[in-house]
Amino acid sequence: MSIIPSLDKKDKIFIGVVALVHIVFFLMACRFTRIYMGDSMEYIYEALNIKHYFFFYSGNPALPIEPEYMTQRQPLYPLFLLGVYAFTINNWVVLVFQNILSLVNICYARNLLLKLGHSKRYDWLLMLLVVAYPAQFINASTIAPDILLQSCTLLYFGSFVALYQSRMLKHAIWMSTWLVAGLLVKPVLYPFVLPHIVILITVALHHKAKLQRPVLVALVPLCAVLLYNYWNFTRTGKFHFSSNQAFNALYYYYPYLGHKSGADSAARFLQREREAYNDIPEYKDRYDYANEQGVTMLKSNFAPYMAYHLTNSARMLIDPGKAEMDLFTGRLTYGRLYNKEQTGFFATVKQKGISGLGDYMKRNPSLPWAIVVLLFNCIRLLGFARFVFSRSIPGFVRTFIVLLVGYFTVAAGPIANTRYFLPVSLIVIGCAVIGLTNRKTKALPA
């Protein structure tokens, strides 16, 4: 599937506008120089460790080797960095390539939408919703794997559309390939190997195809996960995918406890668990302890926690990403962001009521921009809802899109921010445009 099959005047205008916005944000990044997030150094360390020692390790090699850093970061984004570092260790060059990749993602998404019923005469609306989501351009100018993960997710979705249209097995193979690539960028995708199996088998049944080959193709990502787990076992003694997944079981509970019992109580809880975790000498036992603690706490507070988790997951569908804007411009630091004293919008309203909003606005000059983004996100959500309930779109396609978007939304939970939504943001935007313009999908059979 080509990204841009032909260039007419509307194509050139669309590409030109989106490229210009990328340039503006890149120049802003040059001005503010806030191009690193909390995890950036770990990806950089791993890229340099691969370059100098062929050692897949995301920690500082000058310090004692820690098993956690063996598997904390998946290898594909460090290898992406290495593609630049092989010639020059310059992260600004990396950001140039990420901005180009982001532009390609948007153009690919648009071309895919044309196959789903989008009309070029509504490009203005598509451009408006893309430009009104600054997380796309902020992440393109940040040393982070999310733009690369977006590429893999879009290609996975595009391969599904091609499979549904053509019924050709090669597109199922590409779906499995892009899913493997995505889970090697960030671990958020590796549990999706099970829905992937169900999806491919369902497509085969829907098209009355023989199941042997589709099942074999569907099992490829699961086999890739098992092989990667085994590789991690040979290095750490624990059969697992990522060291993040164990302590995340506790870290997901941390904001819930802050919401329920206050920031001080949550901070003490996390500090206590970290100390208990660090006191265990063997990595395998540390991993199992954190995982078991997280599961135990979830079971003991299942109903209230799930309500909290799903509420915060749903909020990500319209979250304007104000914190990311402030981090990008330097108005906010990661130290203040993760400070136990919560000073965000919802925390301010909870603590001080409506009377606290005046002081909040004085402390947050970016609030008007965030409100504008929020309004466009609400429009996007409305359009996406119309798409999902539109009978002119094949139900199987709508179900797949809801499953994919819903998976990323629920997986983010209470620790969500806009970069967790980025992998599917262009899909949601495109579907919203089709929903708002009442475009009927002619390219897909019922």
C-alpha cells in the first residue's frame, strides 16, 4: 500500500500544511530544548550500549549491571536511534527523522482513510483535527518511541483493511509482522497477541476461508513473544517480557491510592513497596513479589479500582495533554510533575472547589490553549462515536477499530497521558472525519 499514490493540488496543500506545522514545532523544540522525557536516557543508553558493546542494556554501563535494565526497554527504538548514532551521536538529527516519520504517518493515514470513504474535499477538517492535536508534533520532537509505535499501529491497521478488502493471506502475514514490530517498540502491545489470534480467525471464518494457514500466521506474534521471553530468561533468570510489567502492577495502584487516601499516603505506600522490592536479592524473586503485590491489591479493591481505572482511561479520549505542552515549553519539569503535591486541574477542583480555579489559571498561562485542544478533542470524540454507530460502515470493521482503540485506552489506565493515545490518534481522527461528514464507505464489502 503506497503512502502517496499520486500528487494533485489537494495532496500538495495537505502535505505542505502538515509539514509546515512540523517545522514550527521543531523550531519550538530548538528554542525550548525540552526534547527529553523521563525515559529518554534509557533508550539512549541502550542504543549506545548496542553500538559500543552489542549489549542490549538500558542502564549506564559505568554502574553495576542491574537485571531490570536488561529488559526494561524493548530493542526496536534503540535500534532506530542506532541508525543515526552509527553516523553521528546527535539527537537533533534523530528528531529530524522522527518529524519526517510523523509526516509520513499522517499522509499514510490520510491515504488509508481515502480507502475507507474519506473525500479530499474534507481535507480541511482532517487537517484541522490533526493540527489541533499538538501531542503528535510534540512527540515528533521528543526522544521517545511513540511516533515509531504509531507507525507500527497504522501499518497494522492498514494491513487489516487490505486483508478485509482483498481476502489475501499476505496481508494477514503483514498484520502479524507489524504487530511483532510494535511490541518490540513498547511492551504495551504484547498482550494484544491474543486478540490478534481471534481477529485473524474471525476474518477467516467471515470470508469462509480454510483455517490452517490463517491460524499459523495468527500464532506468529505469540511465538515471537515466547521467544523474546526465553531470551530474557537466558539473561535474567526470569521468563518474562519486560521488567516494567511487574512494578507497573503496583504503580497503577499508586494514583488510585492518592485519589482515595491522599498524596501523602500514596507516596508512603510507593516508598514502602520500593524498599521492600529492593531488599530482595534475586531479580526473579523481586519480579514475582511486585507482581503478586499488585494482583493482591487489585483483588482486594477490584470494583472501586476498576471504576477509577476505566474513568481515567475514558478521560484520555479527550485529554488535551496540557502537562505535555508545559513540559515541552519548559513551564513544567518532571520533578514538579511527579511531586507528591498534586496541583493539576482535577486535583485543584477536588481540593479547593470552583474557587481555586482563579489561582490555577494564574499559575497556568497555557490553559487557554489546552481548552481549545479540549474542544477539538470533544468534536473528534463526537465524530468517532458517529462513525462507530454508522450502519454505512461494515460492522466487522467498526468492531475492529473499537477493539484497537479501546485496547490502548484501557491499557493506559490512571497513568495515561496523550502519548499513550498517540498510536491510535490518527485512526480516531480519520474515523471522526468520516463520521462528521457522513461519508459512506464504498471500498469495503459488507
